[in-house]
Amino acid sequence: MRLSKLVAERTKDTPSDAKLKSHILMLRAGFMKQVANGIYTLTSLGQKASLNIENIIREEMNACDGQEVKFPVVMPKELWDLSGRYSSIGSEMVRFQDRANHPMLLGMTHEEAAVHLAKNWVNSYNQLPFMIYQIQTKFRDEPRSRGGLIRVREFVMKDAYSFHTSQEGLENYYYTIHEAYNRIYNRIGLKNFISVKSDTGMMGGSVAHEFMFLNENGEDELVLCEGCNHSANQEVAECVYEKLKKEELQPLKEVDTGDAKDIESVAKLLKVDATKCIKAVVFAIKKEEGTIVCFVRGDKEVNEAKLKKVCKKDIVPYDASNDKNFCAGNIGPLNLKAENCEIYYDLSLKDSSNLVTGANKANMHLINFNIIREIGKVDFYDISKVQEGQTCPNCLNHKVKISKGVEIGNIFQLGTKYTKSMGMFIKDSSGEEINPIMGCYGIGVGRNLACVIEENCDDKGICLPLSIAPYKVHIVPLRLDDEKVSKEAFNLYESLKKSGVETLIDDRNSAPGVKFADADLIGMPIRVIVSPRSLESGNLEIKLRKTGETVMLEKDKVFNYILEYIKTNNK
């Protein structure tokens, strides 16, 4: 490809909201152009890199006996009614009516379509196990699009669905895919990634793992133990608390705390530590009347994902300041008279004594509050976030640290959630009807491209790995008006193209500084510099973008050197 013909504008300008390196560089290097919030056009540079990632994914899925299919982007309401997700998923799913006024939707995931295909073909256990997958455009009306391709509304995703006759069969295959994912990320050029235990979320099921690219700008919080390599998403990470020293119970007293409403103010006024206070957090229940009140230790935060699993409700934070059922800022467990209110106590409060809590009266708090003495027997749940420095729940010997990450893939053990709700049955070896057990495995292609660039760049631009680079070689001729330079550059260009090496040549009559700056920015792995000076000695200069290493070679040896380098390093 001639650079002068490449439909990909290179620029020094970037939108003010572009903060991530990958977002900035992909716009500046001309890999993509924004069309709307969270929606991008990929240029040939971005598309070719994406297709290279897709092909690596495809090879690994095929190696796991996957069968590639293509599900529809548009599906009828009835299909999603069967699973219950048409009504349970919120505004992020785009619903519309076709010309016959039939309710339709845009696919944001394809479990329903996978079961619909499988149930119309499978009827015997002899046909299982199998896995079907697709690489498909999806749309999710994400309210917080950010970071270029990191969080978008329209995206390309590989999603795979496996069907099994037993839980053991699912688990074996689940970890086969887990290893395939490790190979995929290594092959596309990612190094700083891990898999963590995660929440199943709207997908359902019992067990899930996310593959995370570790990055300080990630939105996910990860709980990691360097001692035993335990890792989990904050959403499911377990809290471990050290045993507290027993205290002699003091008499309960009501004290005036005036305008002090938050934990910090109350603790400062009463000269106690936040760990001796009880924090009240109120949630509303979607599509239901009533509220949920959580009581946690004053230094803790409620983990909404864990709370949802405990209360089995779809909850959202609730501002209780305008609700007459609550005395906001002074809410406590004793004499809480809110109607239709469910109460949950966090494990951080278990065995605690002589605490400070709201008195459910304006300007008043209680001191020396003891849950069992004042309330009676209650259940305690793990509903708070893990904090850095807490004990690892796996080894119980080391402290955990909190890191940030970007989700680059996920795998779920779905069980029979979809096959049962959608009426898919097969006959087992004894002739009885059973619901097949499913697994689900997803990878976002664009997000992975962005993460590769995030990890493989410098202050000059992108440094793409050979495996996904749109062009493996970038020929930079200096002084194209020199006949020898022009002839040598284009001869090498044509030879590489004929041998199947994707090659880019800068055929512009631009200054060397401009050409080098553009070559650094777009980041093709191998650069060949053809100049009058090097040709005088019969040499060409090869520069590796990632390391900056340069090699001077006799011009007749350059072609074979490039072929051997690609063969050796493109693993």
C-alpha cells in the first residue's frame, strides 16, 4: 500500500475528552474516526489490525473444535421473552418495531439465538458436546462511553456457546477455553493480563472468570494476592476480618450530634475511630416498592454486586433525605420504622461492640450500641468491598492489594439457565429428558486492539506487534527524486508484496523528519530506510519500531532477512 493513497488521516489534534493513550494514538495515527458517542469508523489500518486479531481468535476457537456460525443482529421479542431477558434488561438494549409493528431488538449478546439454533437440531446426548461461535457486530446503548474502543456502544465481539450433558464435561471444556484465551492474548501481544474470578451479572450461571488487562486507567477493581496468586474482581472478592478483642459492654446512651451526619464528622465529634461507627446505606428496589438498608462498619463501602446476590433484588442507590420514613444522616438499626424495608448487616460488624450509630432521630446518635444486646440475633453477610491490606481469603497468610484492570474477555458456566427457560431438551443415555448444560465465552475485538496499543506504545506513537500489525514492513525512501533510491525502494516493495508480506511504502515527497514522525506514529514493526547515503555503500538500514534496534545490511540480503525475521518472531 502506498502511504499517499491510504485513507487514514494522521493528525496532531485529539478531542479534549481523549485521556487514554490508545484512544489518543488511534485517532492521531488514523486507525479510526469518531462518528458519534461510542461509535467509530475503523480505517483500513484499524480494520486490518482487528481482522488479524479475529483470525488469531478464530484459529484458537477452531483448535477447540469450535464451529463458526453467524447469528442475526436483529431478533424478535419472543425469543428473548423465553429467557426472561427482554423485560429484565434495561435501556442499554435497543428495542424497536419493524414495519409490521412487530417488537424487535438489536443483539447485545446471543445466548438466546444459540439455544434457538441448537434446540432445532439436537435431540440426543450423542450429539453433545459441541461448541458454536461467531465474530459479530453488536450494539449496547452504553450510557458511559469512554476511552475510545475501551468502552463503546457498537462493537465487534467473538462469543462462543458450548453444550454439555454433564457439569463435569462443562468444567473440563471451560478450562480448555481458559487456556485458549491465554494463548490468544499472548499471540496478539499482551503481556500484562490475568484471569480473575468474577460476577456472572446479567449472563446468569454459577461460575465466571474475567480476563483483565492490568492498567491504572481501568474501571474494574481487582483484588490480588502476591503470595498465593489469588485474584478476584472486587464484585465477588471475599472479605476476611481479624478477630476483635472482646470489650466490656457499656450502657447504651443517646447523644446530641447536631449537624454531624456523615461518618467522618460524627467520628470526629465523638472522638472515636470510623471502625467504631456503623454506616447506613439505603437502596431502592427497581420495579418494586420498598427499600433495603445495609449496615456496615464506618470505614467500609457496600459492594452492590454482592448485595444483589444476597437480597436477590435489582437495586440502585437511594437518596433517603426526602423520604419521611428515614432520618437521613441519623439512620440506625434500633427502632428503624421504615415500611417495606429489608435490613442487612455486614460481616464487618460481627463481634463488634460499643459502637456509634444513628438514633433515627434528628441530630441524635447512640453510643455503646451492641447489635445482639439491642436487636437480638441477626444474620451477617459479606456485602462490603475488600480493602487493600486485608487478609487474603485464599491463603489467609498474605495481604491483598487493589489494582485496576480493563476486561478483555470473559467465560461463564451458565448451567441450564437458558436451555431450561427456552425448553431445550435432549434424551440422555437412559432415555430420560434433560436440559443441556451451557458455557459461554466472549472476547471484544476492538477493546483488545486498544489494550494492545495501550501496552505497546511510547511517546512517539504506536509500536504494534508483528502478529496484528496491518503492515509488517514500512519502507521509508528518503529523496524519491533520486533514481537509485526510488528504484531500490519500489523493487523491494514489489518483492515483499509478491511474497505475501503486507508492506507499506511512503511514496510522498516529504521531508525525512515528516516521514520518520509518521512512521513512529503508526507503528509498523519493521522499518526499512532507503537513502542515498546508505546506497552509496550498497546497504539499507532496518529499524525495529518496538526496540529501536537498527541493522545495516547489504541491500541484496534485506529481503531474506525480513522473511526470516517475520517467520521467527511472528508466533
